[in-house]
Amino acid sequence: MLAGLGLTLHGIWRDEATHSLAGVALSMIALTVIILTVIHHWITDTSIERTALAATQRAAQAEQGRAIAAQAALECERGRLYRALAADRAADSLRLKAERERLEREFDDARADLSSEAMEIFASWVVGGKVKPPEGHTGNLIRFPRQTEERERTPTPQQEQQPGQARARERGVVGP
């Protein structure tokens, strides 16, 4: 660049147009190269962006570390809660079992007391003559007319079988 300026001044001083024109051209080429170098450096210089990217990556890694630590703490707390719930369920189960056994004992005792009291009352009624024991009473069976006629006509299995000629009718066997 300085050479172009020097050549241009020398051409102007001596009044030589070719030297002046060559100096101007040389200065323009030098300025173009300088401008292109600055633009190239400006375009390809990513140091600021790299610095920002590095800072962002560090922040992301720190956040990721905090997230992993929080997740581990959450899983640990969840496990502790599940163990506490299981212990509570086991304790409740034992309490319910003991309560059930106590209530069953109380119920059995109350039932035994009521039963003995009822038997004493019944015995006092029987002794006092208020209640008579039941006699050999058979139940009333309602017979339908068709059933009574069929029963009277059909002989019983004992009447059918004669000694030595027993048949196994239940199994479908037919004898000679």
C-alpha cells in the first residue's frame, strides 16, 4: 500500500502519468486485499461465538448434573416412602389381625354365655312344665294323585328280585 502511495506521489511529482496510474492501481489492489482479509477474518472469526457456546455447554452440563442429582434424590425419597408405606401396611395388618382375634374371642364368649343362658332358660321351662319335648312326629308329605297310583302299581326292587336273580339295573345291564 505504501509502495502504491509512494509511486503515485513520485508520478505526480515528476509529472509521469504511467507511474501515477500504476501507483493508484497498486494502492487499490492493496486496499482490496486488506478489505478482503478483514472481511475474511470477520466472517471466519468465531471466537466470541465459541466462547458463548462453551459457556452455554458448561451451563448445560451443570444443569444436567443438577437434574441427575435431583432425579437420584427423588428415586431415593420414593424408595424411602415405599418402604415406609410397606412398614405401615404390615403394622396395620398386625393391628387388624390382633383386633379381629380379640373380637372373635369376645364374640365366642358372648355366644357361649347366651347359649348357656338359653339352655338354662329352656331347662327351667321343661322342669316347670311350660315346654313339652316333641314326640315322634313325622312330617306331612303332600302326595300328588298320579304319584300315589304309580307307587301302588309298581313293585319295589325288593319285591322284584328273587334269590339268585339279582340284576344290576342301575348300570344298564340286562340279565337272561
